[in-house]
Amino acid sequence: MPRWRDGTGLLLLPDRPPVPLEIASSYRARTWGLLGRDGVEGALLLTPASGIHTFRMRFPIDVAYLDRELTVRVVRTMAPGRLGLPRVWGRHVLEGAAGSFGGWGVGVGVRVGVWGPGVA
């Protein structure tokens, strides 16, 4: 199991080009997440995380709940001001701008990879 650090990297998807990725592993980075932003370039990985909210967010997002093996188990699009159900088995949450996951090929059953200095 990798040790995660706050930073940047690449989201690796099967048969797709890599997507720019921010990794939020510290309490502070996970708490702040996408709050106060007008958009997101690429994706944000919250780790560890089993649930999220979109209170005080300015834009809708795609959300993927991942298990320990980084396999997508649930995908949702959430409007601002919503509370996502926590997933008991969830270990990571991937966020992107609403509609982006379809173009990236992020769906249930897809196993993603993470590459970069945020992964030790």
C-alpha cells in the first residue's frame, strides 16, 4: 500500500491519456478540497476518504468512490450543497468537474492508477 503525500501527479486510466491530478492526503488538504475554487483542472484525489460534501462549492462535480485497490465502486455527479453518503468500504474519493469522468473513462469497475511524487 503506498504512502500518500499532498502534491501533484497523474491519474492513470486504461486506454486513455493521463489526467493531471492533485493529491490531498493531509487533514487540512482534504478539508479544503475544492472549496473556494471556480473549477478544477484535472482531478483531485482525497485519501483517505470514504465520503464527501459539496457545501460552499461553486460548481457541480463528478465523484468516484474507490476501494483499497483503487477500483471505482460508485460514480455520482453532485450539485453544490449536497452531502454524499459515506461508504464503509471506501478508502479514496476522486473528484473532477461534472461531466469529465465520462470523457476520461472513469466508471464502475475501472481500476485507476496514480503516478507522481505524492505517492511513496
